[in-house]
Amino acid sequence: MTDRHLKNRKLNRLTDYDYAQPGYYFVTICTRNRVKYFGYIKNDYMCLNIYGAVLYRQWSWLAAQYSYIGLDEFVVMPNHVHGIVIIKDIQDVGTGRDLSLPNKIKSLSELIGAFKTTSSRLIHEHGLVDFAWQRSFYDHIIEDDDSLNEIRTYIRYNPKFWRRDRNYN
């Protein structure tokens, strides 16, 4: 990538924000070129195929793998996913002597990277060798209960409004 491309590239994350600190984070992760790999919408419901099912398993895997995170609403759409990741306060997870905790809390980018890497590997193993995620992802720091409830509703009803979604193509 040239310096000119780097200069014009939009930064996705806040520069002075610690994305490993406790909080609620809304994320959207899209497939490369918005290709519809995960199933289809019928009668306002998402009908998952095998690749979409992989995403639900890997989303759950995140919470099982990293004890300091929680997961809230999540939906798989034909070419993207929406979810809420909760990075917990380390004191809520265990004591400093808890050897099951990692030495360092992973940032939101590292957590989403783990999700993308493991889900891609499994999707490839299921035969979809051309599958790829779009580079990076969208995030929004959820700052209050009103915003949290609004985002939960958005995620929950996303299949119903698929034809109006900016990722519909």
C-alpha cells in the first residue's frame, strides 16, 4: 500500500481510546465484496446455511475462549453479522491469582480478529475456499442503556428490514 493510500484511508477506531477496557461494543463484520455466503432472508427470518451456522458457533466460542468477555445480541445476515461484545471488568471475572485468565486482556480488534480467523478456517474446511471477510470491521462504543436497548432492537429485527439494509445488494 502506498503512502498516498494510507493518507486517505479512514481510521476505524478512536485513536486515544483503549479498546481493551471494560465496556459494551457494537460490531458489524461484512464479507468481502458483500457476497451473500451465509443463507437468505425468507418471511423476515434469516435461513442459515452451514456457513452461517459456523458463525453462531464461533461467536459462542469467543466467550468460552476468553472468560473476560460476554456476548449480547447477535445476528447472522446473508453477507454480514451484527453483535454486541462485552469486555468485563477483570475484577468481575476472577482474582489476580486466577491462572485461567490471560496475562493481557485482548482488545476488541484482537477479539474480532480471532472470530474472523477461526470462522474463516472452519468455513474453508467446509468447502467454501473462496470465502473471505472484508478487511477491518465497524464498531460503536455503547455508552448508555438507551443506546444499548436501541442497538439490541436493531440487531434483533435486522432480518425484517433486510431490503432496506445498506449491505443489501
